Amino acid sequence: MNDFSIGVDLGGTNLRIAAVDVNGHLVEKVTLGTKVSLGRDHVINDMCEAIQHLSEKYKNSSSMLGIGIGVPGIIDMQTGLLRESPNLPGWAEYPVRAEIERRLNTMVILENDANVAAFGEKWLGAAKDHDDMAMLTLGTGVGGGLVLGGKIWHGMNGMAGEFGHTTVEPEGHPCGCGNRGCLEQYASATAVVRMAREAIAENASCSLARAAHSDLEFSAKSIYNLAIQGDEDARRIFRRVGRALGIVLSTLVNSLNLPIYVVGGGVASAWEAFAPAIFEELRHRCMVYAATAPADPLAQGGGASSHVDPGPGRKTIITRALLGSDAGLFGAARLPMIAEAAR
Ligand SMILES: [Zn+2]
């Protein structure tokens, strides 16, 4: 077997741990619930046990290069402290990296979850042929990651890439970050459900009201299902998602002129419902996109087989992610491999 490392995706709901070899082959994956309510030490115990199990199992036939962990929150890259994490109450200011290194006696690299997702798509997914890329992850919130010259761009404090908190509506819905009208308030799963509930409250949609009444979960996925069945009210919500994304992508494309921008996360499975509105906005708002748009931008968002050559000249590609929820696991596992190579 090739040398391998262990990637960890520490979410508010799931804790996933995988052994991945240096060629990007997933050797084994373990999924555990994150028992956040039982406290930080419990979660760290579970994590260390699963890591130990995987590394013992494979280390006789090859070398274990280290551990990469994707964490939702702001990380101090120098000290490995988790500064702030709304999904992991009680973890703030905790020396996560030092504690796990102490327990497992091996190199640990901590990284923001949206950054590792971007890094995974850059390594093995939609952006694998590019050294420069940006990614938006549409989940409960909206995360962002930027990879430049093949490396995650951290900025001065490890806080770069917070695209989810750029303003799309100056007087819009209040956001947890203190701003109003952030992208996250229009393009996350939480936002999709909120916008549907707003339409219901305004008596603006009988079909959404019926669905909310009969479907106890009434999630972004339920609304997407309505949209693909042709429900105009549900489709309008996803057009709003696309519009918000298009506004932010216009700014990114004008500012960065990268070859590829990837849209991932759970909400990205509704790509067909919101992508046309993204390209509509880009065409109107983005000078750099107008000059670099491929002839058929939607042809590049088709899915696993969507590896389309953008044609002659260098074009701006905006496409959906390919690795689904594993992007973060692969990206996290890649971190120790890069660090090892740089030594
Ligand atoms: Zn915000």
C-alpha cells in the first residue's frame, strides 16, 4: 500500500475520519455522530480512538504521514487554537492541535472546514487541473476557500475566504456576523427554508404552505424537490439563491480573475435550479466574466462527467463541486502530505 494520512471532518453533526493514500485513494472511512452535547473531551476521545484504529490497521504496510483536521470555525494557524466556533460550543480558545498531537504523538494540521473542502476539490475534484481556485460551500451556512499557487490562502490571521459574509443586500436579513444581507442569508440551506417560510407568512405561496404543513422536516431538499417538479414559488427561491451567488461571484471574478470557481456543499445538489440565475447575474454585472465566459457555461456544471474543455483561449469556469461531502475529508488528508513534501 502507498503511504497515507488521515483526514478528519469535524462537523457539528458528523465526525468523519478517513485514511487516504498519497494518490488520493480512499482506503477506509469511518463516520461517527459528533456528540457535541456530551462535551468537547468526549468528541476528542472518539476522534482519537478512531484515528488510532485506522493508523494501527494500515501502518504495518506503509507510513502514516500525519493527520489533517477540518474544523468549522476560525483557527489561529500559528498556535493551532480554535478561536471561535458557533457549531462547537465550549471549544473556543481550546488548544485542539496540541491536545491531539500529545495524545497521538504525530503531526496534526488544523484547518478551517471550508478551506479543506476547497483544497479537496483542488486536489481531486472539479479544480484538479488548476493551481488557483476559489470555492463556495453552501451548507447550513456559506463557507469560502481560496487556493492560490496550489496552497490555501490564509490571509494575515487565517481568516481569508469568508465569502459567505459579503453583502448582497445592503438592508437585507440580519446575519449572525453582525452585518445585514450577507450571501449566507440568501444561499445557505437555512436561508432557503427561511425564504420559503417568509413566502408562506406573506400568503404568497399555497404550494409551499401545503408542503410545510405535510412535511415535518420541511428542509431545503423538500423545497428543491418542489422546484424540480416545476413549482414556480420554489423555483423563485432558488433563482434568488442563484442571484445572490452571482452577485458575489461577479465580485470574485472581477477581483481575482481565477480560472475556476467551484460551488459545493449540500445546497449545490440543487445546481440546476439556481445555476442559470448565477450566469444571468454574471453576464450583467461582471466585466471580466463577459470577456472570458465560455460559450456554454452551464455545460460545465453537469456533474461527474462534466470535465469539459472550455475551448480556445482561457475562459472563466464556474462549476459545481465533484466530491460531494467527501471534499473536506480529502482536503484534510492532503495537508500532512504537502507539509511532509515541504520538509
Ligand atoms: Zn454575515
